[in-house]
Amino acid sequence: MATLPGGTAVAPLTPLDPEATALCHRLAGRVFPWDITRALELALLKTFCLPSISALLSQTGEFEQRPRKRYDDTGLMVAELLRHGPDSPEGRAVIRRLNRIHGHYAIANIDFLYVLSGFVAEPIRWLERYGWRPLCHAEQQALFRFWRHVGAQMGITDLPATLEQLLALNQWVETTVFVAAASNRQVADATLAMLLADWPAVLRPPLAGLLRGVLPEPVTSSLGWPTAPGCLQPALGLALRTRSRLLNGWQRLRPLRRSRFYSERPTPTYGRQFRLEQLGPPPLLEQLNRPRWRGQQRRIGLTGGIASGKSTVGRLLETRGLPVLDADVYARDALAPGSSGARAVRGRFGERVLAPEQGAGEAAIDRAALGRIVFGDADERQWLEELIHPIVRECFSAELARLADAPAVVLVIPLLLEVGLEELCSEVWLVDCDEVQQLQRLMRRNGLSEAEARARMAAQWPLERKRALADVVLDNRGTDEQLNAQVAAALGPAAGPPGSDPPAA
């Protein structure tokens, strides 16, 4: 059980069974360390056959500018999960890191599912083809349970319930979604050049040909690489199987004294030791490593999707005596008549964003008209956010200073995770609901068409991306009474009944 600062125990996902954790540790660290590392490399290479993935990787520039670091970062985090297990402190730290990194990018759930499926499918296939023995049924099931558990902790939805379903999904993607694209080859070429960089130049072309020899034709064609000669694959298969059997025979004579995970060996990027804080795209490291609020005051960052129920939860917390600071209120104040924000908006958009005249004084901003503009144009939305966010942050700073002696404070911030304001909070609460509920509530509340409502929802991260980054998830799919009970449980007994004094620290 994880304990929140207020003293409430929050139940995590059901822990992974110890048998699966131990089996995966043994397979990756002692029985097949070299083979499973190669299989996971192949799984990573195959993800470049999806233009949705390769285009994102190309856009970030990480594989072109820092392919070795990107490769080592991935290898180290995967190895640490297998080495320690996803429910260990080290494993949970890796998953939090992965969630925070992935949260900065728009990644489709099907892409997450395919990557996850490759971590199961490729070791099974590799060892069937090239290992001194294939994985037995129990080992395959352990591998499936391990990575499915990791996927659940990462907030991936629609996870297959069985190994057979996962392998079928993997096969479906490879036969229907793999397609050639310029970004596929761009990222794959950069990865191949990195893998061959330490070899003499004269050996790189034949080594590249050998690598292509283990790739099936759909992969090489999707990457824009030439297909290896037909005779090469059987010869490579024989060589790899012979190597595996000889190594196994040697290890029977001289068993390994310790495990051989990728994270236990020196890497070109970090040398003999690395820290988790070093892993991730360099442009994001400062934000990724920004610590949460660690002061005496309990600061609850309340977030969620638009129309998910944040205001309702905020009112429930307010009735329990907690001060509630609302970013939406500060954003409205930032555009109040006569404010510098209102003048800037009027200067950019003109009369079309002004409300009808209501007597003397400066005209107010018509927020509905402004919303139609910015939610239909990403550049205009970015301009408005760059105008308003610093003002909102100044308001939070001023109010937090005024409330410095309060034992607990609630910060309602719709874009808390998107803009990286976790540093203001000691914990993050997410108000969750179904997308259909969210859509209907938004249309009803704001009088929007379905297209307008979907445009506003698309301007924020989807809720499944936020779930994995929250400390507490409040399910707002049920009744008000059920939601109130969840709020009370998350807040803890120290909060007292509604209307009581603020909770003691």
C-alpha cells in the first residue's frame, strides 16, 4: 500500500505474482541474457515500421542527434524492470519515469500496445529460432503477465487478457499496419549507424547485411532496406543456434556467478554507473527532474479532463475546510475588462472577441467567441496560453504565500500535467470519467456541438495518459455519494467531516 501525505493508504494495482517476477528475472539475467537482449533490440527496431512511431521519433530528433543515448536509455529502463521487478521501489521509479517522459508526447494507445506486445512476442520467437531451447509454457505465461502488469501501471488501456490475444495483436499490427515511410528509414538508418559505429568502416557494410538477414521481408520493406539473400537467413539461423548451444554447454560447466542484465554492464553513454535522473530526452530533463513540493504544507494538485468533474471535487474539498485555488478563476481574472490580458487579446483578435456593450466602461471579452477561435487553431491557442499561464502562476504564488500557514491547500489546475506544474504540489489527484460522459457533460454545460466539444477535449491530454501520472484517481462515473466517499478516503481521517476545521498537518 502507498501512503499519501495525509495518511490515507491508497491501494495500487494488484501486485505481480512472485513466480512471474522471479522467472523473468532468471530468464533475462541468467538463462538467456544475450538472446533476450537481442530479441528486445529486434522488438525496438520493428517499432520503426509504424509511421506513427517513427514520425514522432524523427520529430523529437533523439535518434538522429543522440541515437546512442536513446538506445541506452531504453535498454537500461527495460533491464531495470526485469532486474528488480515492476512492483519494487526501483521498478516503480522506472515506470514513473517512463510515464512522465511519454506524457509529453501524443502517443496512440495502439502504439503502446504494439511496443508492449513486442517485449513478449520477440523473445518467444527469437528463442524458438535461435535459442538452445524455446521458452516453455510457464515461461511464456510469466513473460506475458510481467509485461501486461507493466502496461497496466503505465495506464495502457484495452490490454489483451491472454497471451494468445497479445500475440494475435502483435501479428495483426505487423501484417496490417506496417508500411513504408521516409521517417521509418530515417530512424532505422540512424540506429543502424549507431550500432555499427565501433566497428572498422570496412566491416560495416557486411555487418549491416548480416543484421538484415535476421529480419523478415515485411520489416526490411517497411524500413526501406534491401532484402537479404535467401541463403543468408538459414546460415545465420544455424550460426546463432550453434552459438547458443555452445554457450549453454560452457555455462553448465562454469555457471554464472551473477546476473548479466544490460543495466549491470558499462554503457557507452554513462560508463559504469548511471542514475535514473539522467535518462530521458535532454530537452525534458530539467522538467522531468523537477521535484514535487516537499514543504510541511500538504498541497493537493487537482486535475482532470475538461468537464470530468474537477469543480465538483473542488467544492467537496472546500466544504471540508480546505482552501481551494482555481486556475480557471485566475484565467478569467486575467481577461477581466481593463486588464493587460484583455487588452492583448483585443489587440490580437479585434472586435470579434468582445461581448455586447453592457453600459459604461470597457467591453468584456466574449470567452465563448475566443474559445471558438483558439480551439480551432493550435497556434492561436498557444499564443493565448503563453499570455495567460504566467499570470495564473503569479496568482498561485501570491495565494500560496498568503496561505503559507494553512495545513493543506487544493490547487485546481486543468493543465497541471501538460505544463509540468507538479512542482507546486505534494500529490496529484485526477478526476476520471468515461470519454462519452465527458463529451456529453461538456456539450450540455457549454452548449457546444459535438465537433466543438471534441476540439476542446483534444486540446488536453486524454485521461488515460493522465491516469498513470496521478497519485490518486477519483472515479466520477457513478453517483455524487460515491464520489464524496472517494474524496473522503483520499483526504484521510484527519480531514474530519464536511464543514469541520481544516485538517491538521
